[in-house]
Amino acid sequence: MADESHVIRGINWRETFPFTHIFRSFRVAIHPSKIALGVALLLTVYVGGRVLDTFWGPRTSAVPDELAAYDRWSSARPPEGRVKFSEVRDGLRKTVDQNYAQMLIRFEVEKDAGKAAEMAKTAQLAPEVRRKIRAERDKALETAKKNHDDAVKALDEQFKDKPKEKADALKQLEERYAKQVKGIYATAGRELEQVRQARGVGVFETWFDYQAQTLGLIVDGVMSGTWLAPNGVIQSLIKFLTVGPTWAMTQHTSYFVVFMVIFLAAWALFGGAICRIAALHIAREEGLSYQSALRFSLAKFIPFFLTPIIPLLFVLGIGLFVTLGGLLANAMGFGAILVGLLLFLALAAGFLMTITLLGTAGGFNLMYPTIAVEGSDSFDAISRSVSYVYARPWRMAFYSVVMIIYGAITFLFVRLFVYVTLYLTHAFAGWAVWVKAADGSNRFEAMWPTPQLWSLPFKINSEVLTGTQYVGAILIAFWAYLLIAAMGAYLISYYFSASTVIFYLMRQEVDATEMEDVYVEAPDEPFMEPAPLMSTPVAAMQTAAYPAIEPPPQSPPSNQPPTQG
């Protein structure tokens, strides 16, 4: 038998290496409808958080640097020897109150030190303090201007016949005056910031800034390869998922509950819609409008909303039963013996809680994709997510690592794209502006500081702008931050898209279900009675062209007998 040669014409990389499906996530995530939904999610959460910050009082707001202090406190070793965090926070609050009380006395808003200390606790008379700060600033500016004008006149007399020396001295004088003006505005700005801090910093503002900084550390760690080092990928990821939420839950509980309702509602509505679009895109390469996706997420709103909560409620419920059992140890007589005898039940409960928490932590990313792909409920989403993790834990971990690395790389590309867009816009628009702001800086630069690659958000220096200039700066910030929000929306879209890809891969591995298998809603068509055949135009034409042939008439039967032949 002759040898047969086989030629390999190509390799199906996605079948050979299934994890390469994750590389489709960028193309799926960058779709405009998903970005728009991601922006809507971010805006809903951001506006909701800012509104809560507005209505929360000074004493219930966060203290400046509170979350960073909580991070350091929670990382302290050994934890047994550290003080309570309430004492740390009280120390920070005391420093802020003392600074504000000193300002009250300095500006003669309140002369009594005891009353000033009491007023500082609730940041009383803050508008009056701000007015005094601005008045002192304006007076300092007038003095600096008068001294500058006098110095210019003195130069005219000193270098009357020496134009070159006069020009050099005048240049130095102008530079010194400009530096002095900027220093006066900077000092007033720091004092105004102290007044703002005396009222407390918003809980959401504090949490949002911390999460953004931690996310930057994750991206930097991936690109530099520092996974296990301090502030590397693993440590920063753990902090991103635990430190901020734990701080809000333990230190600002009432705020946390209200905010989580807003957060989960936005996550369920818009995140569920993004997952649904990604599910159809990945499985069938089919598009889905954001209106249809929102209708799906609204129909599945309760499962999307409750799925992240149910495992925690389950653990909390079991934990409460164990706590009730522990009350027996307080009873006289046989209470302690009963606790010892029934401890195996508490251990079994602890085992269930551990299984649930670990499975939920490992399979959390699969919960929303389960509902979006299968069209199922919360219990199916939880059971599938947990079972897939325990069935293939190392595969799930590997997919997650690939997701993080690829996400960091693509996010840097998106960030660079947004930065170049903002920078070019700022550069070309700023070239046409030559007038100065009140502190001597370029007016356009004061309205919109030059974008920085690693710090795209910016603050407007309203103190050096007039009213109309400040309104213009607000409008500029609106459009700039909308583009920055699109960058954040990509992260959200990528998270849901990559998680959906991983769900398809895990389902294929565990359940042997093809990736093209996705739940599709049946279209709602009105029921119609079938029309008679002859009523259709085609049937009528056929009837006219080919008339029916009638059978020949038959003679009635005769009563006479047949003739015999």
C-alpha cells in the first residue's frame, strides 16, 4: 500500500487553545452600544454617589485621608496590637478641627478658643471664613501690585539712560511679581481647601479616588511584571475588591447600604444589558440594539439584582444560627456540655459557609453571563458559577489571569488613545489663547490644565477665573470627562465581555455544550387564522386560467331488466 502524505493547511488555534477566545473580548467590548451602556452605568453610579455626598452631614462624611489610613491600619501586623480604627479616624478628625478652629480665631470670626473648637466640629460659619480668606487674598494682591508699581517707577529713575539694563531689571521684576501673585493664590487655595475639608469629604468621593488609584496600580503591575511584590497586581487586586467596600461597610454602614442599592440597580440594568449583547455577539456574531438589551435586563432585573446578594445572605443566615447555638455556652449547668456535643454542627455550618464564599469569590464573574446566556434565574446562576469553579479550578484561574493581562494591555491602548485625543485638542485650542487668568497663568490652561497620561482627571482653579470663564471651564470639563468616562466604560464592557467568553469556555469544558448554544427569546407574533386557499391571489389566477372540469351527467338508473344476448 502506497504511503499517503498529509499536508497541514492550517491550525484552528481556537480549538487547539481555547483560551485564545478571550482575545476576542477587545473587539466585542469596544462596540459603541456597550460603551454607551457602560457610560450610562458610570454616570448613574457617579451621580448617585455625589447626591448622597451632598445630603450626608459633616460628621457622617469621611475625614481627609481616611481610606488611605484605613488601608494602612488594616495592613498593620500584628493586628492584635493595633488600636481601633475609630481612634485613628478621631485623630485625623481632631487635626482637621484644630486647623479650622485656628482659622476661626485668626480671621476673627470667633475670638473665644473654646467656642471656636466647638464650632469647628460642624464647620460652622464656613461661608464667612471663605469670605475672609478671599478678602485677605485681595488685600495681599493689592499690596503686591502697589509694591510692583513703585518698583517699576524706581527702575525708570535708576536706569533712565540705560535701556538694556532697565529691560533686564524690568524682566526680573515682572517674573518676581508673577511668582508672588501665584504664591498668594496658592496660599488662599490651600486655606479654602482646609475649609472644605472641615465639612468632611464625601464618602463616595473618597472611595472613588481610592479605587481609581488602586486600579492604576493593577495596570502598572501587569505592565511591569510585578505580580507578587508590594502594591503589585495580586495585592492591589485584593485591595480593590476588599479594602474600599470593607471600609464603607464598617465605618459608614448606613451610607453603604443606600449606595449599594443604587450600585446594584445600575449594575443589574446596564451590566446585564452589556452581558446580553456580548452573549449574542460571541455565540452567533449577531448584533443586538441597546434598546433590546435593556428590555432583556429589565425582564431579568430581579435575578441580576439578587444574584450577588444571595450567597452573602446565605452565609449570614447560617452564621446567625451558629451564633444562636453559641448562646448555650452562657447557660448554667449543661450549657457548655451541649455546645461541645453539638460543635460538629457548627463545623458543618462553617464548612458550608467556606464552600459558598470561596465558590462565590471564584465564580462571581460567571454569574451575570449565566443569566445573559441561559436566560435563567439567580439560583441557576449561582449553582453553575460555583460548580464550574470547583469542577475546573485551575482552568478558571488560568482564564482569569489571561483576562487580567489582556485587559491591562488593551486598557493601556484605550487610555493612550483617549490621552492623545485630549492632548491634541488641548494643544490646538490653547494655541489661540494668549490672555492671562487672574494669577498670571494662561487663561485656557486655568480653565483646562494640560492632560497627563497617568492622570487624565483634572481640577478647575475657579479662584482665578471670572464667572463666565468658570462656566466655560465647566462646559469644557463636561465634554472632557465624558471622553474619560468612555475609557472607564471600556473597562466595564471588557469585564462583562471577557467574563461571558470565560463562561462559554467553562460551560463547554464542564457540560460539553457548544459555544453557539445561547438562549434566544421567541418573537411574539399575533395568532392569525389561516386564510382559505381560494382567497389568495395566486389561487384566484389559477382558477381563472384553468376552469374546473365538471364530470358528465349520469342518466338515472332504469327499472327495466337488462336484455339477454
